[in-house]
Amino acid sequence: MRQSLTQAVGIAAIAVLLLAVPSLAATAGAEAALSGDVLTWSLAGDNNGATLRISGQGIVVEQTFARGATPTQSAFDNSGNALPDGNYTWEVRALAAPMSAADQAAIRHNQEGQPVDRNDNFRGEVISGAFTILNGSIVDPGLVEAVGAPEAASTGSGIQNTTEGAVTNVALADFVINDDLIVDGSACIGFDCINGEVFGFDTIRLKENNVRIKFDDTSNSGAFPNRDWQLTANDSSNGGANKFSIEDISGGRTPFTIEAAAPSHSLYVDDGGRVGLGTSTPVVELHVVNGDSPTLRLEQDGSSGFTAQTWDLAGNETNFFVRDATNGSQLPFRIRPSAPTNSIYVNTNGDVGMGTASPKAPLHVISGGTVPGTVNAATQLLVQNTAATTDGAIVTVMAGTAGNSQIFFGDPDNELAGRFTYAHGSDTMRLFTNGGERVRIDATGQVGFNTTTLSHPLTVGTGGTNGNGAHLTAGGVWTNGSSRDFKNHIVGLETAEAMTTLQGLTPVRYQYNVEPGEEYVGFIAEDVPELVASSTRKHLASMDIVAVLTKVVQEQQKTIEALAARLENLETPKE
């Protein structure tokens, strides 16, 4: 027999040192009671309702209960489908009274991205545990397995409806050793240890139907820490969870749990401090591996009074995305694989670059590639409204109440670049090219081209303050600028060239290509004499032809007057 008497005594002493009578864990299944075939949960203290989440067998069932309602769960999901046999974990979260939108906004404004300490507010109670469905029915979690008395194990099922930790029919004899204990060999502790135990590589073995290691800190003076902790293997309740937990006994909490059948390397910390979730070879500080869309969920559960909201960060072969799980699983943000470097770049001053790591403005867009579809390949910014509305696509550029809104065409660092400016104070819109103002629209709606003086609905100039004075009157009459102040190299029109030009004019009837069906009378620019032709031979100025016609008519009038005088002399009788 491997164990000597001394070893047996030593083992009994270790039992005294390491094995405490198990106590009810804060998250054990005792908070759930079975009534018929329905589990019910009783919440302590005041609350504003609760949420219940059931997880197991690849299924997640979630329910929300109003204030005063008792959380319940049957062997069926929310759609009435029977839950398959197996083990399930549950979590009940009590909700705090919701804060008003104004209060939430005020806290978030003061919070500036940092967690808010709400010790002065209700914090929702959170309890959790497990249950089992067997043959379509929920196993009663109120049955608690008795501490492993050999007699009970040999004569019955070892299950009793009693408080965990009760030991019956077991004669206990304490061994007290007032010295250090050294065991040269392995130790087995528990009611199911046997004489001749085969240890293999086990140095210490705990063996019975309720296995616990409790750290009972008896510090009771000064500020010495005295928290009690416990290592727990499996629930003691009927249908409870097969799991390993670290429990904060003094605080009634379970901060760490591993369920049975969890995949290998569910949580792995390597020698570099890198954490792997689903991998034993993490490459970065936190490395998450999964066969389909590895996901990080951020859930604000409403237990602190803030509106419940859940976000997911996930990625797969089609995109990296942020999912709004609370509102229909919409995807407000997505990045496709192979997106170029600096597709979105936020500089230290808050400037955003799209296609550039050196943005020169709050939003700086650079594109060197083509744009698919019917959009021109040089397009860098496209604003499109696909809704069937009369508003169309709207781009709004606003400045402060005392400043000007400006859109630059070209290099914004070049003052000679083209730009569009809206001046708030005067409500004037101006368009500049090559450093000069080319178009102006004032607050009354008057429009000027190459002039800064607007006194008519439409004024056209050659630049400067006065321009050439051409304008459209309020009555709809176009008036050309004709002052000597606007002209130079003024010479008289010769009669001969006027007559020749008039004779060379060929009036025709025609229609414009863009206005079929509407007939006009006029001239063809390519066919008119040089005197009234434009430099491009594509346009005509009506005043040119009027001037030629005026000169001819004037000369004809002189001829008529001369002929009339001669006729009068011929008709007068001689004395």
C-alpha cells in the first residue's frame, strides 16, 4: 500500500487546511425556482424591470420584463419552439429607472469620454447561473447535491433537497499538527479518496461530488485586506453548470468562469503578454480568431439608467463594419478589403483627409483614380440624393455670422485661384477667377458680370467698378453701354463700306438645333461681310448691322433730299 500512516495523517491535515465547507455561490442556481415547468427569478431591492438572457446549445433567448414583473423562462423560446435538451446558462440584469434625455446628455457632456462614477445612483443587480433541459423538461435547480458522504453515495443517489454544505452520517475526527507539514508524495483530499489511489502526475487531488478550495482570510485589524475567495468546480444544484469559477465570496460575485467544453485556447496569454481569444499564438496585444466574422460586442444594458444600446465591431472577407445591433442591425460604417491607405485620415488638429495624410482643411479629398459608372473620372467629391424628393442633392457651406463662406476652385493657398464667396453681412454672392471678381449677385437679386456696380437686374461690364454699362432694364429691354467713357479708337463709318456690307448681307429663315419648330429671321455668321463679322465667325452683334443700315439709310436720305431739290428746281417756271 503506497500511503503510510504518517501520510494518511498528513493528508487529513491538508484537508483541514484546504477544504472548507462549501457555501452557496453568488451566481449559483439558487436564485432560480422551478414552478411547474417554468423557471422564475426573484430580484432583491427596487428596480425598473429586468432583462433575461438564456444561452446554450447554440441558441440565445432574450426577454425584457417591465417594472414589477417576475422574470420567467419555460422550456420554449420566444417563438414557441422547444429548446433542445442540454445545459443552459442564464443571466438576469435589473434595470435602473431611466434618466431623461437631458440628464443623459448633461452627463455625457461632462463625461468627455471617461466613465462616469454613478455610486449615488441605483446600479442594477446582476445574477447568473445555469439549468438543464432533460427530455424536454427543465430539471429542478432547487435540488442540491449533498456533500459527498460515502454512505450516501453507496446507498442512494446522493441528491437531496437541502442546503449545500450539509454533511450527514459522516463521523469527523480532526487532526491538528502544530508544526510544518511535508508530504513526500501525492495527496488526495475528499470523501471519495480511496486506499491505493493512483495519482499519475497529480500532486494534489480533490475528489468528491462537491469540489471547492476556499481562501478564508481572517485578518481583522487595521487596513489589512481580508477578502475571502474560492475556487469552485461545477455547480451543486441539479441541472447546474459544469464549469470552473473564481468566486469573490465576501462580495458575493463570480468574476471569472470557464464553462465545460469551451474550445481550446478560448483565453490564452503568451509570454509577451499578448492575449489570444481562440488562438494560442496571438500576434498582437489582443488577437481574436474565429471561423466566421470574429466580433466584439459593446452592450450598454440599461442597468445604470442610460438608454440601452448595443454595438458590434466585426470583420470578415467582405468588410470590417460597425453594426447597430439595437436598431435592426444596420451597418453605418464599413471598410472593404483592399481599401487604399489613408482612405480616411484624421490629423492631430482634427482635419480629415480622404486619400491624403496631409489634409489642409477640415475635409480634404484627393482622388487619383477613376470613378465607376457615369461619373466623370476626375470627380473627387460627389453629393447625390437618391430619394424621390424635390430637394435633390444639397451642399451647405456655412461660416460664422461675421465671416464669409467660400468655396475655392483650384489651390486654396493661391489667392488668384477661382473661388465662390458668400458674404453674410451684405448677403452678396461673388465668383472669382484668376484673382478678379467675375460674377456678383446682391441681396436684391441683381446680377453683374465683370462689374461690381449693380443698378439693374442684369449688368455686364469688362471689369472694374463701371464696366461697359451694358444691362437689362426692369422692363426687359437690353441696353448696351455706348458712352465714350467705354470706347476708344473711334472713327467714322465710310459710305462705301457701309453700302458694300449691306449689299453683302443675305437674310435667311432658320431654326435653332436646340429649339426645333421655332422659326427665326436673320443672318448666318459665317456668311456676313467682314465689317460686321465676329472674330470667331460664330456670332453676330445686332448693333453692328444697325450701324451699317443707319449709314446707308442716311446716305440714301441725302440722295433723296438732293433729288427732291433738283426736281423742285425743274418744276419751278422761269420768269
